Amino acid sequence: MHPLLASTPHTSGHGHLLRHASSPFTLIPSLSMPPRGTSNTIIRGDNLQVLTALNDQFQGLVRCIYIDPPYNNQEEYVHYTDTLDHETWLADISLRIAALKPLLASNGSLWISIDDRELHYLKVAADQILGRERFVTTIVWEHRTSRENRNTFSNNHEYILVYASDPSAFKAFRSGLPPTSAILARYKNPDSDPRGPWQSVTASVQAGHATQSQFYVLTSPSGRRHSPPNGRCWVYTKKRMQAEIANNNVWFGKNGDAVPRLKKFLGHDRAEVTPATLWTAAEVGTTQHAKKQVLALFPGGPVFDTPKPEQLINRVLQIATRPGDLVLDAYLGSGTTCAVAHKTGRRYIGIERGSRAAALCSRRLKRVVSGEQGGISTEVKWCGGGGFDFFKVTEP
């Protein structure tokens, strides 16, 4: 079993709660994978109906909700039709966002994939439902690298809107990303500092909110005098700056006469970087990468037309969750969110309406449990384990 799964807390026990006598869901053993009751759940049914039923049990318990709703781009796909009129589409997605809102934990976040056909209308609607003050950012994802020459412009990116129950709480909770090799390469040790590699950063800041104590002439070890650039001031007062110089935390260059810069040590910083809002294909994959993975899992079958790559969802979960947290996807599609959650030790609820798509999700998760090696498996050292329950909405 994956070590994260072995240590995952199951205190919510929702796999058992869904099988309570009063539950509106029916367990389908043939589409489940033992061991059952692992807090990993797929539910087939209309997501609005399912979310309403889940509200009593899971209000305030979901750390991260990711949804990839139909984009209303007037296309026909194998597993669904995306041809609603604008007003109907917006009303439908608004109802579901409203149903998702109470499920979020106090430091939880909601991530919504969309393209630019409905992006701006969705943003306004989500602001009204969730509160404009709960908007965090818009991620730009390079979902394709090839050029589309049939259109006026080749649209190579999509968006992810990010909201949080409490943006301040989310900021305090969210994780950074591992530093890239390019970032690590910036850290050197030209003065053989015993504290290890460091990089230099500017010792001045914009002067808009400065105090008079941050304006002074700083003399370097060589005797050269330095004043802060126009419109800027030193980051520290003169007394503090002298203390930092005495502690070898200020770099004046190899000859001691360069413009002063602060030493930022690799070992003293968290081994992570603040997530950026531009996610390239090289970092998180493309739609084509995701299609190839699904085809490799199920050769010859009808491929899901618009899957998301595991690398993309993994980045979302890296930022927004920790092992053991509960993740929810109300438009499960090809099952990527649950596959990634399973491989990284998160608990999950996935909801899918279509019968073929739901069956595909079950088959995919069974492959994951058995240790399939596509997507992020190598990166996260996935070797199989765990289980999940598959339910359908009970017919009246």
C-alpha cells in the first residue's frame, strides 16, 4: 500500500455514512474496489441532486473542490453534449456553485476550469454567489502547444478561477511548489559562507511607505558610498543594516565595492516557491497528454474528449491540500481528479452523471488501485493500494 494511504485518517468515515439506511445512494459492489469504507467514493447521478444530499454530512469538511464543467462551446462530444444556450448554461452552473459553497472548509478553495467563451460571465456569477471578496486569482493554463490554423486566433490556453472560503485562511494554509532546477541554480556560495548556498536579492524597496530612518548613505567595506536609487529606500534602518553587515548577511561583491545586496540562504528558506498564475504545458501537461494516457489505459475504447492531465490536477492538490484532506469533483469526467487524489493520499468524492463516463471512472480507479504507472505515478512513487466505493443515486 502507498505510504500516504496507510497513514490517511478516516475519521469522517463517509464511505460508511453513504450506506446508512436513510442514504439516497445505493452501493454497486461490481464497480467498487475493496477494501471498502476507505473514504474514497464515486457517485453516479445528477451532481446537483448529489450535492444537496451530501450537504448535511459534509458541510465545511471539503478542503478542495475542483470542477471541470462543460464549457458551453457548442460542441458534440462522445460522453456529453455541450450545446446549451448561454442563459441556461449560466443558470445551471450557478446552481451547482451555490450547492458547492457550504461544503468548503474554512480554509478550503474552489477551482473552476473554463475557457474564454464563458469565462467572464462565469466570473461575475461566481462573484455574486461566493462573494467577490473570496476571489483569489485566475490561473492561465497552456492546454495545447500545437497551432490551430483554422481559426482566427489559435487559442492555446484555458483558465482556472480560484475562490476560497476565507482568502486569508487559504493563504496561510496553502502550500508552495518545489523549487525548479532553474531556481536552485541561482544559489551559489562565492564567499564560502559556512551557512551554505545563497543568492543575493535587492537591499532597497519602493519608498512610498518609508520612514526617514530608511534614507541614508551606506559605506561599503572598500569605502565606496552608496545611496538608495531614486524613488527607493533601504529595506532596513541604518542601525539594522549595520547589524546585518556585521552578521555577513549583506553582499558588496567580491571586491567589496558593489551595490549592496542581501544574502538569501537556501537552507534558511522554506524549500518551496510561491505558485505563479501561468502554468505551462511543460510543467503540467496538455489535453493531448491526457488523451494519450486514457488511450493507453483503455486502447480501442471511446476516448474522453476533454480530459485534464494528471500533472495539472496534481499541482492544484499540491497547493490546496495535504495528505488525508478531502477533495471533491462534481464533474468527474474521465476520473482524473480521483486518480490523482488516490495516488497522493487524499480522500475523495467524485460525481459523474453519465453512465459511460462513470463506468470509465470506476475502471480507471481500479487500474490505479492495481498500481498503474501512467500520469504522475513515477513522480509520486505510486505502487498501488487502497480502495473505493461506487454508489448510484437510488431510484425513487
